[in-house]
Amino acid sequence: MSEIKVVRPFGTSSYGRADAQRPAAGQPADQRPRHASWDDVAARGSARAATPWHRSYARRVRITDTVLMLIAISTAYGLRFGMDDAASLAVSQLSYFWVCVLVFVLWGLDLELCRTREGRLFGVGALEYKRVLQSTLRVFGAVAIVLVVFHIEIVRGFFAVALPLGLVLLPAGRWLCRRWLLRRRTEGKYLSDVVVLGNPADVEYVIDQLRSNLSAGYHVAGAALTTLDAEMEFRPPWYQVPVLSTMADISRVVAVTGADTVVVAGQLPGGPQSIQELGWRLEDMATELVLASSLTNVAGPRVHLRPVEGLPLMHVELPQYSGHKHAVKRAMDVMLASFALVVLAPVFLALALIVRLDSPGPVFFRQERVGRNGESFKMLKFRSMVVDAEERLAALRASNEGAGLLFKMAHDPRITRCGRWMRRFSLDELPQFVNVLLGDMSLVGPRPPLRSEVAGYERPAHRRLLIKPGITGLWQISGRSDLPWDEAVRLDLYYVENWSLAGDFIILWRTVKAVYEPTGAY
């Protein structure tokens, strides 16, 4: 095998200028880029490989599942016999005990055998929750069928308590485990080492995304470039990642870094044949191959593989902008918005009084926004700025800190005292539930733009107007005002073309965290 070398860490300029050695914005000054050697890389890889986090975390999840299953079954058992009279206990208690044992054993086996504790599910995505729910329904359904077929008498109340408890407790337990895992990952623990392979532009993008989404659970141990650009400048996303030359020696790169995954960024020289051969080589090393395709950024969940012998076809379904799913989405909007308005009525009254006493002017602020298919509507908010805020905007244009077409200032002088904390926790947006009831907005959707923003849209951005704007969306749970304009547009376009009801519920759930721990809200 040919000798390969560490070319340089990302963040080291080929020009050798002093300013190229400065740490990226937000990086500690003592973590400066440095040249790496194979010994350095191998030492780091060995240290991380010494802790098989998948197994220890799976053990934690298994214990949590077991405890919660026992709680659900024992609660149902206790409620069943707590309501019985003493005369009937002797007849039915023993049979119920064995039913409980049967449910517990089958439930545990199903969770294990149906891969609800696979390492690739941990920490990200909804598939883990989906499998847990399917396992619970499958086990209780199978037990109920067996009892009916063999004419075994059992009170429906047992299942009426145990099944709902299981459907709530197990996903809740997985969520708590995820929160624990994410905290560990922010500390640099419980991460899988990966090598990113591709051309510099694609590799840079993948590294940036992996570092911005720690929940994915990847630590970039190295990068192998198909082409090395001698004029490559220092760029923050490449910070302190050793660049390992040539794709031909990817096997040694994996062995030295201790990586258990290779991420292919974009296209490789040689096309599909080179990817196939790479897969064979990694298979011999028990290393996973992940393809970071730009197609999934556009099509996402609409991409489906339909194998034809010798020709696997990748189908991209047409996006749906109307139909029964949108009718269900509208029904969900009306139901949840009505519930929110009733429950939050005291909060509305309190905020209205605070706004009225804080500064002169109306309680509500009405602003023209652009909705579905370019139709205008008046969006409601609690007033968080002085009355003449619009007139004072022109004088503040030079101080704009917003991305792209957005105007944002972290310390906007037009914001009132109560407006600062209302905007920070998104309380000023609560009246938009009225817009949802009126049909102008949805609970989840793209950010409602101003008419001036729409006038400056380039061609792809207009697709944001194909569905109703939302009170919350991917833009809000991903950083809001801190997002670059291109990233905000990308997130909105992704949602427009790939939305689903399950995805909406996940976004609503994550919005609670975004409000509790606000980022980019000002």
C-alpha cells in the first residue's frame, strides 16, 4: 500500500499567513490549528474507540424501558384488583398475574428483536419513537387476539390502562434518554468517529452540518479529499480537522482514525462504480458507508428506493400542496388553536394589560404579511415596539444585523421594555392563533414574509408561498434571526416540499424547547 500523509489540518492556510492561524469566531484562543501526524490521529482514534458508547447507551435504554414497562403493567394490575371485591380475587388474580408476565416478556422481546435499540436510531429522528409505538401496539394486539381465540376471560379495563400508559411512558422514557445523550454529546462524549470523503466544497458543507447538529452523534475524525486545492483558505467549518490525502488509501485512513463510518460528500471520481468498490472495502472493515446526497436536501422524505433487478430506482414523489392531508392539517390547526386560545385567555389578558401600561399605543400590532399564493393578510401580534416604529425604520437601515432581506437588530431602540422579554420568549406572537383560526396561517409552516421581502425574492424563494405560513417552523427551532438568509430559505423550502403531520408534531414539540431556551430571538 502506498504511503499517505496528513496534508494539513483544515484551517491552515497554504500561504502560511499569520492571520490564517487565528481561531475561528467563538473558538477558544488556546485551541489553535496545528499540524497533525499519523500518530496524533491514531491516538485520538484509539482513545475514542476504547469506549463503545452504543452498548452502554443501549443498556441504559433497556433498563429504562424495563422499568417503564413494569410501571405500566403493575399500575394496570393494581387498578384492576383495587376495584374488585375480595370474593373474586382468588378466582382471577392468578390468571391476571400470568397475563401480566406474558405481556411483559413479549413486550421486552419485541422491543429487542424489532431493533428499537439500534445505534443509528439513538439521538436523532422519529424512527425510534415509531418503532417503540409499533412494538407496543403489536404486543398488546397479539395478546388480545390470543385471549379471544382461546376464550380466556379478561377484563378490558386491564388493557384500557396498560396500553395507553405504555404508549405514553415508553416514548417519554426514550425522550428523556435522548436529552441525557444530547447533554453528553455537547460535552464531546457519546459520538461516533467519521471520515468525510469528497471534494473540498462538499466536504466543507458536510463538516459544517455535522458540527451544527450534534444530535446526529458524529465527530469528524478526518477528511479525505478527492482533489486537494493548494489555494485553500482558512474557513471556520474546517477548523482542526486533519486532511488525509487520496481516496485510494481510505482503508488506512479508517484504521488510523478509528472511524466506524465513512460519509461520502457529493459525487466521487469514477461515479457509482467507485462507490460500490468503496462499499466493498469498508464492508471488510465492518465500517458503515453513508451517502450525503444533495438530492435528499431537495426531496427528503419523498425519496423512495424501488429495487428493480440490476437497476435500483430512486423515485421522488411529487410534493403535495392540496388534498386530504392538508384538510387534516387544517382540522388540526383549528382544534389546537381553539384550545390554545381558551387555555391562554388569562395570559392574553395579563399581557394586554402589561403592554397598555408599559407605553402609549394600542395593545395589538397589525402588519401586512404575504400568505399562501401571494395573498395578503393582517398578522396580529402584541405590540412590542413604539407606535412610530415603522417611521423610524429608515434611519436604522445602516445598523441592520439581519440576514438577507430581513431587518433585525439585537438592540433595536424601538423595542419597548416589555417588548424585549416578550420577543425573547415569543409571547408577542400568541395572537397569531387568531390568524390560524381565520385560515390565514397554520400552526407550522414557513415564516410569514413582508411584502417588501417577497419583492426581493429570487426564483426558488417564491416556493415558500405554496403553503400557508406558520406560527412556528423549521426556521424557528433552528436559530431564527441567527440563521443566514440562504439557510433560512433552504429550511422553508425543505418544509414546503416535505411536510407531514408527524413532522408538524415534532416541530411543535421542539418549539417548546426553542421558547424555553431561546436562540436568535430579538
